[in-house]
Amino acid sequence: MPSNATASDAPSTAPVHVDHLIADGELATENAWCVSYDAEALPEQRPAFVPLSLWEANKEDTELAPLLASDCEPTAELVKSISATPAVAIDFPAFTDGRGYSIARLLRERFGYRGEIRAVGDVLVDQLNYMQRCGFNTMALRDDQHPDDALRALNAFSVRYQTDVEERQALFEKRLNADR
């Protein structure tokens, strides 16, 4: 039976390790990064994603990267602060919380962030195609999700009507241009 546990149910004092990681459309061969939800203490394992406030207090540690909460507002000041980091994680506390999609899309489109954007937390196979279209290039699946199903889900759609971070022209616009 699938677990209903979310990232917020994870112990805050211990890093959460990810076993199922999809990176750039493929099953990752390794995952050096851990995720810690503890906003008070740095995790022992490195490299690590840590809550934004803890990361800001320890920016000099190059083995740390920010973990953005789903209620984080990506401002120009925040993006300037994280622009030099090689990776950012965005938390999905529940699969029904879609705010992380908007954060990723804003980071990519409005602010031009080019580093890794990783989805962590309650990440399900059904969400991966949409996450990729919003700018996530790495997704850490919830433990009960099967990696082979995830790879199939990423390639389930061959045609998309809407634009996304990669495809800036809607299908109807392509058809109109082809008829001219």
C-alpha cells in the first residue's frame, strides 16, 4: 500500500536520502545529494540541500544548496542570492501542492536560472512530465514510486498543445505557421 508520508513528516534532524532519482530524463546512476528539512542544524552528510534560511547563514559552504519551501516567493533578490549555486531543490510537501511548479517556471523563464532544479518531497510518477515542462531537470521520486514507470511517464506524450520552458510556440501557432 502506498505511503501517505510527506516530506514534512520526515524527521527534521536527519537528512532524507533519495533512492529513486530521475536526472535529465534518465535514471540517475548516483545521487550524492541528501535533503535535510532541519532549519536549525547542518546535516553531517554533504553535499546537502538545506532550508533556505540555513543555507543563507552558511553560504560560504560550497557543499550546501538551498531547499526552497513550496510557499517561497522567487524574487529578484532571492534569485540573485542563489544564482551562483549549482543546484536548487524545491519541496513538494504533498502531491496536491502545485506551488513548486510555479517556482521552477519563474526561476527558469523570468530569472534565467540555468542550474539544476530538483523536485523533492511527495513526488509521484504522474507529475514528472509536468515538472519537466516547468523547468525541473531532476526529480526525486517518493520511495513507493517505481523508476521504470517514471521513465515511461516522461515520454508518454509526443504532442503538447501548450507552451513550456523549452517549447515557446503553442501547437496551434506551429500549424498556422506551417500553412503560410
